[in-house]
Amino acid sequence: MKAHESPTEPIACTLDADAHRERRAWIAELNRSALRGVRREGARLILTYDLQACGGVREMVHREQKCCAFLRFELHENENAVTLAITAPDRAGDTLDALFDPFLTGRNAGDDCTCAVATR
């Protein structure tokens, strides 16, 4: 377990279904307009956005930290792009694809809360 992980903290989003649907749509719009690259390294998802989207990416991190406190967000800016690294807890195991799905889509793909998946 990493220092930022709590063994008792649930791996579950605290948004209700309507708010989750709205959040996914908002993230999908951000991705459609500014997402330039995606890379996955195990329990870490790295997203690269156009520099002009910095405000939107910061807002996404701010919102997601409130509802998905089990995820760790690292934001880096340079003169060309904004890079967001999202790290899931090691104990997320088989749920990683579902946890990262809302951050990967450029569309509102599904209404189910994919981050509220129980771990084994």
C-alpha cells in the first residue's frame, strides 16, 4: 500500500447517478476539445491536453478530488501542454479499466457509475 492510500477508504465515487452522468458528459466535452494523448502505465493513467485547456483540466481535478478521493491526481504544465496523471490504489486490481473509463471517453458512454465498483 502506498502512503496516500487508506486500507478502509472505499473505492467508490460519491456522486449520485445524475451528477455522475453530468460529470461524464463534462469530461467527454473536455476530451473532445482538448485531449491530445493517452498513456496507461499499470495503475496510472496519463492524459495530455492542449495548453489552452489548463483551466478546464484544473477544474476537473478539483471536482474529481471531491468525489473520488481514492484517486491521486498530479498536474504538470509546460509551454506546450498540460499533463494529468491519475493513479488508482494498488488494491483497485481488476477495476482499473472501469475506474479510468470516464477519463478516456470523448463521449457520454453509459450511465452506470463505473467508479463505484467493489474491490475483492
